[in-house]
Amino acid sequence: MSWLAIQGVHAGYDKSEVLHGVDVSVEQGEIVSLIGANGAGKTTLLKTVSGLVRSTQGIIRFQNRDIHRLAPHKIVNLGISQVAEGRAMLKRMTVYENLKMGAHIRSDKDVEQDVQATYLQFPALGERHDQLAGLLSGGEQQMLAIARALMSRPKILLLDEPSLGLAPMVVTEIFRTLRNLKESGKTIFLVEQNARRALQLADRGYVLERGRVVLQGTGGELLDDPQIRRTYLGQRGSDQAASVDASPEFQ
């Protein structure tokens, strides 16, 4: 049984159905990337897993437990943490206070220890621990959003467009962070507009079009797929992918 299993899920908003029988699985320790055009239903799928959108059909299981009828806070308590698109910082609170808020569901005595470990993992946050989150750069805010989600010690991390709106150099740093999380054994379900980097990072990937999964495979298989190259990597996808593969941060 998959760590996270999404089976035949239909979901949407009011009378508008966005997802039409989606099947996706994520195994423990994997990074699984979900790519697709704007409006394909990627964010809706993450929100459905998190309980923010209710499925009308289908089943969602986490660690072999049905969760598709649970309230969002109960899903978080089971170990599913989502970093929403746009980062959603508590802008009038400091970096430190944001991190403490990320651990609000915990009752153990190791929260402060984890804050200090977070500063080692994200040095820029340690340097700005008493700065208001709203005054951070976009890249620093994204780092804080990821770090805050990790403070709950999630069993799986759902990431929605972590590179959106960021400068190329910052995007490289974000993906370096995600690679480090992968190497530490974190399980991640990643929705990402940058198809090339998402698939380079992923163990496996899915392509969502108009609320349906139309392709799936390993990250490498999808990068080599002619349809993916044409639709998501552009006409020069092969040359560009080769140049990124050769860059130091992806070695």
C-alpha cells in the first residue's frame, strides 16, 4: 500500500468539477512531481488531499487510513503539511515566531531544538530570526514557508509552486534545498510550474491535463518524452535540459 494513495478522486468548487477521477500515489521517501498547465487542477488536488476541498468521489488514503472525509486540522495532525502557493506568511510576526507557529500541533519539548536546527539548515533565516516575515525577500519568505511546515515534523510535505515568481538564482537555491530534503529522507509531493527542474528532482512524476492524469513515469522518462518536451520544455527542451543537467547544483 502506498504511503499516500489518491484513487479515482473527483473534486471541484460548488457545481464546477475540476478533478475527474485522478489516480496518484506517493511512496515513503519519494519526491513525486505533478506538472501541468495553469488551470489543470494541480492546486485543487493538493487542497483535496489537505481537506480544504472536499472530494465528491474517490478515496484518499494516507498510511492506509482513509482521510478524504477528515477535517483539515485532523489531516495535519496525521502528518500531512502543505506549503501553499504564495507562501502565506504571518507577515507581522518574526521569523522565529513563524517557526514556532509551525510547531503549534506539537506537545514535545524539542521545539526550540528544532528551531535551532532549522537555522543551521536555512542560514538566512537564522540571520534574520527577529526580523518581521513581511520584510523578507521573496526567496527568504519561501524558505521560511518550507521551514515553518517542517517544524510540524510532517510525514509528507505538499509543496505548491515553490519557485513561482522568484528570480532564477533564487529558484536554484530553492531546488537545492528540496534536493537536500530528499537526501535526508523527506517525502514530498511537489506541484511545480518549472517542469524541467521538477522532473529532474523527482523520483516519479505525473502530468495533469484538464483534471485528468494523462502521463506518468519516472522523472527521467517524462523528461525524455517527446510530448513533454514539446508542451512543457519548449522546442529547445532537449538542449536546455542538457545544459541544466550539467550545472553544478544538479550534480
